[in-house]
Amino acid sequence: MLSENAVQPGEFEYYITLVWLFVFLFAFLMILLFYLFLAKRRAEEREAMKHAISHLAIEGMETERRRISQELHDTVLPLVRDPFVSDLIRSICTELMPLDFTHFSLKEALAALCDKFAGRSGIECACSIDEELDSVALSAENKLHLFRITQEAFTNIEKHSKAVRSAFVARRLLPPGRKVSEKILICISDDGLGLKSKPGLANAESLGMMNMRRRAAALGARLDFISESDNGLMVRLEIPISEVPISEVSE
């Protein structure tokens, strides 16, 4: 005679089915998690490879700029007798040669870039640079990326925009109630044609914009090209920086 607490054959089969169902669900979840882990790892590897290629491309550009600058200075300049051409070649050499930001101030370099652009192009440039920009913790390499992006933006204005006026703004974005700088904001704008008002303009600038995007990616920055027909172009760059107290950086 069976006890009242004994498991009936049908109930036993039911429990076995539940166990197997749990095993299958557990195995499925493990496989899914493993697949997601592999997908995430592959995505990270692709992103790392992309950044490495971008870094090599930028490094190659700077090496080539340095080589061309040296060749112009050492080979071409001694053969030139015209003072105007000599000054022009020296100016080109200076622009091509990477700045040593271990010795130069970023604020002063950007201000000089604005002045040179206005003097060379005849386009008015209103320049506003935060006095404490140099208090921000940026490596010399990242300062060079920022400088080159600004330089390329000015070159595009000079070559393509047909602008009369331009503006350059560089400032720190401080979070409320904190003594650290989270971002640097760079805006370069003009009152020229913009990107869409002239056919083929975007294609003409694609190489320069691609280089700017590479450098922005190296900075971990957000780069936007904001354009409306007949209302000019704004290049807007937001650069995240490490949260270091300004007093510590200044020291």
C-alpha cells in the first residue's frame, strides 16, 4: 500500500520535464551570453583597430608635413631671392611644422592662428578664447589635434566659403557647482556659402573633413558641421577631458 506522500509516476515525469526544461533554458542563456560577449569583444577589437589605423594615418600626415617643411626650408628657400616669396615659403614651413606644445601655450597658438588667418585671407575674424584654457589638462598630442582641426577649418573658410566675417570661440564647459572642467568647446563659424548652397562643395572638402574627423576621433571628441544655405557654416567641436582640479593642473 503506497504512502499518501509518495510521488506518483505522472508527477515524477512532470518533475523530470521541468528539470530538463530548466537545463535547456540555462544552456540557452549561457550560449546567448557567450555570443553577446564575443560580439562585444569583436566590436571592441574593431574599434581599437580603427583607432590604431586612424592614429597611424595622422602620424603619417604629421611626418609628411615635417618632411615637406624641412625640404622647403633647406632646399627651396636658399634658392629664392624674392623677399615676398621667401616670406611666403617661411610662412608655409611654419604652418606645416608641428608645434611643440610642451613649450608653447595652446591659447597663444590658437590666437596666433586666428590673426594669421585674418591677415592672410582678408576675412574678418572675431576671436574669443577663454583665459583659463591653458589650465585644462590636455596632452601635447591632443593639443596638436585641436590645433590642426582649427587650422583645417580656417583653410576651408578661406578656400571655399566666400565669407566676409568669421568667428572663433574656445572655452571651457564647467559642470554646475564643481571646480573641474569636463569639456572644451571650439566653434569656428563664417557667414559664407555653407555646404549645401554650392554644388560639389562637400566633395571638395571631403578630404579635409575626413582628416578633421580622424583627429576628433583621436581626441574622443564630438565634431559637427552645422550648415544652412546662404547662412554659412559652423564647425563645432566638443572635447572631453580628464576631471582634474584646475588648481592641480596650474601647479
